[in-house]
Amino acid sequence: MLGEKVLMKGNEAIGEAAIRAGCQLYFAYPITPQSELPQYLARRMPEEGRVFLQAESEIAAINMVYGAAGTGARVMTSSSSPGISLKQEGISYIAGAELPCVIVNIVRGGPGLGGIQPAQSDYFQATKGGGHGDYRLIVLAPASVQEMVDLTILAFDLADQYRNPVMILGDGVLGQMMEPVEFKDFEPVKIPKPWATTGRKGREKNIINSLYLDPTKLEEHNWHLQAKYREIAEKEVRYDTYRSEDAEVLVVAYGITARIARTAVDMARAQGIAAGLLRPITLFPFPTEAIAQAAEGAKALLTVELSAGQMVEDVRLAVNGKRPVYFYGRTGGMMPTPEEICREIVKVAGKEVAE
Amino acid sequence: MKVVFERPRALSDVTTHYCPGCTHGIIHRLVAEVIDELGILERTIGVAPVGCAVLAYNYLECDWQQAAHGRAPAVATGIKRALPDRVVFTYQGDGDLASIGTAEIVHAANRGERITVIYVNNAIYGMTGGQMAPTTLEGQVTATSPRGRDIKQAGHPMRMAEMLATLPGVSYLARVAVNKPANIMKAKKAIKQAFMVQIDDLGFGMVEILSTCPTNWGLQPAKAMEWVDEKMIPYYPLGEFKVPGEVK
Amino acid sequence: MPKVEFNVDRCKGCELCAVFCPQKIIKLSEGINKLGYHPATVKEMEKCTGCAICARVCPDCVIKVYK
Ligand SMILES: Cc1ncc(C[n+]2csc(CCOP(=O)(O)OP(=O)(O)O)c2C)c(N)n1
Ligand code: SF4
């Protein structure tokens, strides 16, 4: 299927992309709405002579990821919100020990068991750390099935390059959605991993560890991590814009919400409102600069999310009080329609643009 | 005159952080001796727990990964699945294995994961200052059972070896003690067996080792060795619970 | 003649070797080692049989045995 377009569900597309990216091991525990991914890999990984293992829990799965990533292999796990909460301990250890891996969160509504419908209410958890300690994941937010493929491949490369866990933050709509995708021919990036624990033959022993009992050493380690995150913030910001050059009302949205917002932008334009869209593709690092710049030309911003308002805090930080930042959100698995978002754009324009 | 006993090559030439008389040190040495005898140092990866043995990675010369509390069997599974021809072992205390990590140990054993588990049962949480463990004996006084363990309130001490031996994935399972020379010799044999079943691809191997915590038991090291005989062994009988070839 | 050698600065003075030595020739010395313990020592080395029991019960691998 190289080069040609095939129709695939988002969850399955992530699985196939992981295989193309050289993912050697996949560990997970079933949960809706991402179960197509383990089901797909249960069939495909053995076909490729690779490891699929259904773990006894998300806790076990993420710790299997830790162990396998520590041997230098490319590894992935996936889950949805409640399962990602369980993985947080392991993710913190992985970030502390600087192990590369890919974690997929096909977000559903919360809190608690919540529901099984799409949501974006894990934004804080994904972008601000999630577990204990000062750490960051690289967070990629696809908005189409093709992007689920491309960002999964990128995720493995970034993970290896920065020795950092990378999260794909999707949602149930993208996971279930069928769209044509293309798998381009490429060679996965190969980054040497001299730190891996593979048996010490021919070298000194290696230790994978996140324990630093000496506070001066732990602080040093933390500054090293922070320097890495700064480098990531400098080099890896990705975002997309739509009709934003002359936008007076700039909508900021990611993932599936950005696709709905795009239609809403067109609808608003048809009504004579100069609306535009900025879609963060990396949620960490956040496109702070791009938003700040776009805000210069705009009169107001409107953040739209499938949450009660999480990314909007980062948008406000980016704009730093220079422009009003409005928020519109739906939660619990409810999706806004383009008309709804357009109405919000019109409202904001009425307040901020009219006079 | 020849040397009849010296530090095994796999044991790092450093002072450990263990308290005087703590038998974690004996167990480390036995594992090192077995690694030397099997000639597997260069292809062995250890998984260190959270507990007094957290720094085990400084004491054995093989590669190591340090795992979250109780998760060592899952970490070892990840390593072994990635590198099936390496030798992977975990070293875990009774809080680590029999309390917070019960799910991980049961399922690793049940999958017949080709790993070796060194399970150190000292009937107490050593590192955090002597609180009650799932293995704490009835009536045993600890920091969180000041009037002695009350089984009505805290349940019975857990016999992990007996429990895990019922799982078909387990190939070798024994309980030993390191409280006197004869027991130490037997412990080493069992540890070797638990590594052998992994190397021979037979299944999951585990040794439960009754160990002392003189500090938190409030006993002189020699008295602690006797306490193992008097109190622990009657409740935690020594022996092999599963040997290879035994089909259930 | 069998003998034992102590890596004095590794000894934590736990006395397990002394308790288990069948010849009862191991004692803690008066002096203090680098770790701050009274390390184990043997006065009458000629009584040592080289059985290595002391070394096997030592948690700190302090003892080397010759025979
Ligand atoms: C998630 C988590 N909970 C609790 C702790 C605190 N903790 C550290 S060691 C330990 C108990 C260790 O006891 P055991 O496994 O019996 O080993 P020992 O120290 O006795 O050798 C606990 C509860 C921790 N580090 N992580
Ligand atoms: S606290 Fe107990 S288990 Fe820990 S090193 Fe000291 S004696 Fe050993």
C-alpha cells in the first residue's frame, strides 16, 4: 500500500504508522474509544515478527514500555483518559529516566469514568506534566487521519532525538473516523542509543534510573531536563493557519475542533466577518510566539475546545492581556456544530469589532 | 595455599548502604555468585525495586533498570520481550512484591514470563522505617501495628510462594532462608535453579528468601537470624513448591 | 595454614561471622574503622580451619579465605 491512498480508521492508521516507523513492541490494555488500535496491532505486530502484548493493566503496560524503551527499542502504548491517568506514575518515571516512547491518548469525556464520547479535557494532564515532578511530554495533536499517520511517525523520531516520551493527543472522532491516507516511503531515523541496557558486553554497565538521592544532583538533573524542554520549544513548534492573515477574530482550536472551526470561519467570512484560524499541532511546545504575533493584527481571539477551558489558559498567556481572549467549549462528549462556533465568532465580532 | 572464598566478580567492590547485619547483603552476594558461575554477567539485566534494595544497581556489575514501586515484573517483561536472549531478573522486597506490586507479579508469573524473581521477605517495610508489610506476622509489632498485627483488622500474612505456585506459568518456585550457613547454601542452589529455568526457556522462576531487618525488628543481627528460625519459618515453611517438569 | 583476611574498612561490626565461626576465634577489635565500626578480627589464626563459614554469613563480603 506504499504511495497509494487507502481508506482507514484513525486508530488503525496510528497502528500502521507505528509499524512503518519501526515500532518493535506495543503494550496496552483495552479501553473505548481506542480499542481498534490494539486490535489492529494484535494482528499486524506478529505478522511483522514484532511484539504485541495485552498487559494486565495500564500500569503494567506503561512499565513494560519503560523496560523495553530502556533496551533502546522503539515502543508504543495507547489508551484513553482513565487509562492514561493510571499510566501517569510510569510516564513520570519515563520522563525522569529520559526514555523515548510514544503514548497515544484517544481522549474521552471525564472526570472519573466519564463517558466514551470524544473530548479534549486531558489537555492539562498532557501538556503540564500529568504525573509528579517537573517534566514535559512532547504533545502532538492530529486533526485528520493522514495527520495521525504523519505525526505518529514524527513522534517516534522526536522521542529518540530528545530521549523524551511523546504523546499523540487524539479524540474519539478522529479515532473512529475513516479517511483516505497515504503511507509515504521513508527510512525511519536511526539514532544511536549507547545508554540502553542490553547487557554490558564490550562496555561499562548501563543503568536506567530516575533516582537522585543527592539534592544537588537532582537539581542538576532537573536543569538538564528544563534545558532540553527549552530546546524543544525553540525547534519543534508546529501549527497551521487558515485565513488568518487579515483576521480580526482569530479562532484558536486543535484536533477535531479545529476542523469544525474551519467551517465556522468560512461561514463567518460569508457574513462579512474577517475570521481566521490558528491550529496548534504541537500542544507542547505550544505555539506561543505565533499566537502572540497573530494577535497583534486581530481585535480578539476565541478559543474553542471540547472542554470547560484548558488550552485557553495558554492562549491567554501567549496574548498576555494585549487582546481579549474568549472561550467557547462543549464537554462530556458533546460536539459544537459549525453554526454554534460561527455564532460565537459573530458575538465576539459584535463586541470587539463593530465599534 | 589457595583462595577458597572471595568476592564474586559480579559483586561491585563497594560499601553498601545496608544496615549492619542486614541479610540483603548476603542475598546480593549469592545472586552475584550464581551470575559468575553461569557466566552470564555480560548478558544479564537486573531490575531494582523501590525499597531498601533500590540501590542494588550500584552493587551488581550487570546492566540495571530501576523500577517504580512494585512494577519490576512489568519492567522486566518489557526488557525480556525486547531482548529474549538476555537474562532478566528482578530483586524485590515484600512491600514491593506482595503489596503494591501484586498484580504485576501474579500476571508475570501467570504469563510464564521468562524472568527470574528474587523476592526478599523480611516481614516489614525496611526503607520507610519499619511499617507493617503484608507479610508481617500475627502479633508482630511494627510502626503501623503498634499493638501487634491484628489479623481481624489487617488480614493474614501473605504466603506468596504458595499462592504463585498454583499458576501453570511458574516453572520453579522455592522458599529459602539466609539465616545460617546451611540455609545460605540451599538458598544459592535455589537462586541458581531460578536462573536456570529462564536460561532453559522453561518458564517463570522465583525464590522467596526469608531475610532479616535487624534495625526495624529491633534485634541484634545474630538474634534476628534466630528470629527467622523461631517465628518466620514456622509460618513460612522452606522448600521447593514447584520444580520444572511438574505438570499440574 | 588456612587463614582469613578482613577488608577492615568494609566491616560494619555486625558480629555474624563471630557468632557462626565454629572455632569461635573471631572477635570485634577495640579500634574503629573508616565507617565508624569496631571491625571483626582473628587473634589465634592458627586455629582457623578455612571452612569459610564466616565469609558466607558476612553480608558485606569483608572476608577472603585461604586454605
Ligand atoms: C508509589 C510509592 N508508594 C510508596 C513509596 C514509599 N516506599 C518506599 S520503600 C517502601 C516499602 C519497601 O518495603 P519492602 O518492599 O518490604 O522492602 P525493604 O525496604 O523491606 O527491603 C515504601 C512503601 C514509594 N516510593 N512509592
Ligand atoms: S532497614 Fe532493614 S532491610 Fe533495610 S538495610 Fe536496614 S536492616 Fe536491611
